[in-house]
Amino acid sequence: MFTLLAIVLPAATVAVLGYVSLRQWQHSAELLSREQARDVAAMAADKVEMVLRATEDDALARLQATLAARGPVEPALDGFVAATPIAQRLYVLDRGARVVYPRAPVDGDAPVISALRVLMTRGWEDRGGRREVAVGEISVLTAVLRDGRGPVLIGITRSAEGLRRQVLESLLPGQEAPTIYAIVDSAGRPVYSQRPLDGADLVAAVPFRNGFPGWRIAIYQPRGTSPVASVRRQVSIGMGALAVLIVVIAAGVVAVGRLVRRETEMARLKADFVANVSHDLKTPLSVIRMYGETLEMGRVPDDASRQEYYRVITRESERLTRLIDNVLDFSRIEGGRRRYDMAPTAVEPLVRETLDAFAYPLGQHGFKVEVEIAPDLPEVAMDADAVGQALANLVDNAIKYSGDTKWLRVEARAADGGVGIAVSDRGIGVPREEAQKIFEKFYRVGRSDTQARRGSGVGLALVKHVAEAHGGRINVESRPGEGSRFTLWLPR
């Protein structure tokens, strides 16, 4: 648990810090990007206003020359308006506030003329320079000029089309792509745009200080190419990478947890294995020593008893050999060094020899043994020692895990194109959910009546390995309390 916490807590800290850092970087980058875009828009607005002022100064100089010239005034002023794209309407009022031009005002001229007359207060003739007068949403450029009879007040309303042709088209197209510069009015409608604004995102907008009340110069970027979009895209990539990292860390934590549990369980199973093998080895050694010492001291009164002692020593020696062979074979299997010598072998003699080796413990425990071997069984290509050891493990388990009914049945018959050798008992049985786990190394059924019986936990694992090494299989049919039937199937 401590190991998992040592992994999870730093990983969670890194994930949270990474998320917060990405969000802060996104906010800072977006703010910087907008500030830079606003600065660029402000510089563009200053440039437009500077060029517009120069254009208007030139127009006022030409208008002064036109007014000072001799000849009819109205045709000359008509020519001035036609030659000045920036001028939409021209107004000229004399000293008496009379309209000198235009001679025939149109709809919309009255408010402008009224605003000009308001300016004609005492001393207006002495005012120099230019002034901006707002009339609704219209900005009127005013100045005091002189004609042949004295000072006049002029007013010029600007033409958006003239602004576009005379100023904007010559000034803004030089800006680098993919930035789009546009002029929008107070309602946000584009007055001028380098390119269509469909699918473009507004980055920044700055109002003009003079000339066009409510108008702004705006910077657009094609959707997905703006600096803000790039920042968000990078943040999304960073978030994705962080999410992948979190998933990988989580998967690693789960894998480490499983590995730790597995290694802990394996260590426990190995410890049990060592303890069980030590006990299983100690038991026959103790019996052999006790019977050997009894024979050595001459305490056996007759030959029949001595023969019985000899049989016990032989049986325990065979049991000891079988235990050692299991451990050694398991070690070879684990190391990949186990080799099998295949040769055609008759099945019946192999079964009889295995049961003969267990004749004494079967008789001692009062087992009823039934053997049924089908006649004319074909020889099978096998390693006789390995298959005999596997069969011995099955018989030994039947004895070890027997119940109140001491019964053992061994069958051999042709099945599925091969030969099946079945060992049946009426012992304690195996739960269905553990039927396949019992063939895993070191595994023992987790029940009190099973744990009370000593065992190394490798016998059935060896049986499975032998079966698979011969191209066969091992199956089990069992019910708790009713017994088990293990079938070792070998191909011909």
C-alpha cells in the first residue's frame, strides 16, 4: 500500500501542477497575443489617420486656391468636389452665414448647415486651423478660408468610398497575410475589408480618434490561424499529452499493484511450497530411520515382521523418490530444461506398474480399487517415465484427498483419436470455480479440509505440463463432497 501511495501521490501532484501551469500559460499567452494585436491595430489606425490628415490638408490647400481664383465660384467648387474623392459634400458659408455652396441643398444638408452656423460666433473669422464637428454619426471637417470678398467657413463631410479608394487601398494591402484588416462602423458592419470576413475571427479592434466617430480599425484572422487559436490548440495538445501521461501512470499503478500482489502471493506460495516439501520429505525419512533403527537393534522377532519392515522402508523410499522427482522435474520445467524421450509404449503395463507401486498405501487405507482397461489399446508415443509420474501424482492425490469412502477407479480407453486414462475417486472434490486453478503451480484449494493435508502444490502442474508436452490435455470433473475424475488424454 505504501508503495502505491508513493507512486500515486507524486503522479497526482505532477498532473495537477501540469494542468494549472498549462491553464496559466494559456491565459498569459492569450492576454499577450491580444495586447500585441491591439498595439498593431493602434499603429495601423495612427497610420491611417496620418495619411488621411495629409490628404485632407492637401484638399484644403487646393480648396483655398479654388476660392481665391477669379471667375464663377460654383463651377470651380463642383470641379473641386469631383477631383477630391475624400470629399462627399462641400459646404461654404460667407460672413453673413449665408450658404454660398451648394446653391441647391439636398436632404440631409440642413443639420450640417445648422451646425456650421452655430460655429459662427463672435470672432470666428480669426480662428485658424481645422476643427471636427460631430453631427449625429457624421463628422464634419471645418476650416476658415478666404475668397475674394473675405473669410468663409467651409465644411466637408467625408466619403467612405473615397476613403477606401484614396487611403485604405493604398495603405493596408501591404500588411502581411494571413492578417485581415477591416474598417467597421459603430454597428460592427464592415465599411472596408481586404478580404471577405466569412469564417474569420476578430482578434482586436481600435477606434479612430478623429474623422469617423464610432468607426474602428479591426484585425481579423482566418478561423483556426489566430494566435489565440494556436495557443488553445497547443494547450489542447498539452492537455491531451497530460491526459495520456495520467492514463499511463494510472495503468502503471494498476500494473504495479497487480505485480506486487502477484509477487506477494507467489512469495507466500513459495514459502508454503518449501514448508510442505520439507514436511513431505521429513515424513518418509523419519519412517525409514525409525524402521531401520528397529531392524538394526534386532527388535524384530520374526522374519514375517522383518519383511513387513522392509516393505515399509521400500515404500517410503519410493515415496521419497517420487517427491524428489517432482521437485527436480518442476525445477527443470521452470528452467526450460525438461526433455522427453518419446517411444511407442503400451498403456496397460504402465497403468498396472503405477498401481502396483501404490499397492501398500491403497491396502493400508482400505481402498477398493477398480481397474478397467479396454482391450487392444494401441501403443502411444510417450515418455513412459513422465506419463507414469503424472499418473502416480493423480493416484497419490486420490489417496491424499480421499473422504470417508475409500474408492479408486482407473480406466483406460480409446477416445477422440487418442487414449484417455481416467483416475476417479469419491473424495472431498474440487469447487467448480477452482477447477482450472488447481493446475497452476503452488496453487492449493482454499478450504480447511484441503489445507489440513500436506502437499507441495506442484503435482497437478507437472501433470498438465506432461500432458501438453505430449500434445494432450488434462481435464477434471468434480463436485465438492462427491469426488473427482481426472482424465489424462494422449494422442496416438
